[in-house]
Amino acid sequence: MGETVDQRTKDHYEFEYLEKYYGDAYCVKKAIEDCPSCNSKLVLSHLADSGSLLVHESARCFDCDFIGRKLIHTMN
């Protein structure tokens, strides 16, 4: 039997909270946009779920194959 699994349920996402960021705007932007392994720019992809008012974000680096950050943002 071929069972399809939704990609969002298979991956482990965590809820985004802004309290983990500190410093000036440059430091916060660097923490969000740059790869923690090689400091290249991360490629961010977003999938909006308007029914539950959530946005699923995945981040990866094409330079070092870092696949790490998977976040859920709430839409207000």
C-alpha cells in the first residue's frame, strides 16, 4: 500500500520566538539569514497555511549542505 505522508508532519518544526534574538539589528539579521556552519546566506522557503494561520519555514545552505532550521511562524 502506498501511503503518502505530508512533508510538514514528517519534519520536526519548532515555534519561532523572538526572545532568542539579542543584539543590534545587524546581529539579529545575521543570526536569521546566515548559515551557522559556513556563514553563507541561507535559502529560506515558506509554506503558508491560511486555515490555521501558520507559516512553515525551512532553511538550508547550498554551500555546505546544512539543513537545519525548521520553524513555524504564527500569523496575527
